[in-house]
Amino acid sequence: GVAAQAPISVSVVGLAVEQLVFTEDGTAYVAVSTPFGTGDEVKTVVYALSASGVTKAAQFDDAFGVGLNVGTNGTLYLTTATLDEASGTFSTSVRVVTPPSSL
């Protein structure tokens, strides 16, 4: 059978963008954003979760994450929305997330 592992607990301030996504090596990733209108600086942080703990993989300032996906080639992609406060309009970007070199 498969050995049971202790659960990994993540305590961060923000809103999880989506459910976890997993890369081929079994590493889980989650994107957490501070929402617009909270008074905090808007940003999205992507965390890598492994049996050894939690590692910050990337941070995107002034951007709210709306989707985290793994491409067929294993590349992590984060879709973000950025607000132009002067015009009140949003722009959407797809950003590549580089996994941390060590977990």
C-alpha cells in the first residue's frame, strides 16, 4: 500500500484562486490573492506544496489571480487581472510561473 503522509497546512492572508494543481513530479501549487477593495496591496502569490513544506514560487504585484493551470508540457501558467484605477478597466495577462529550484 501507500504510506500515509501528514497533511500540509498553509496559513497565508488572501483568497485561494482555485483548487490545487499538480505537476508531473507530484508537487502541488496554489495561487493566493489579496482581493481588490480590501485596503491591502493587490498581489498574487503562487506557493509550491511538497512533503517537505511550503515554498513561495512566484509573486505578481498589482495583479489578482483568476486561474492557475499546468500546460501539457508541464509549464505552470497563471492568468491574472490588473485594474487600471484611472479608467476603471481591467486587463488580463497569462504569466509563466517558474517552479522553485528546490522544495
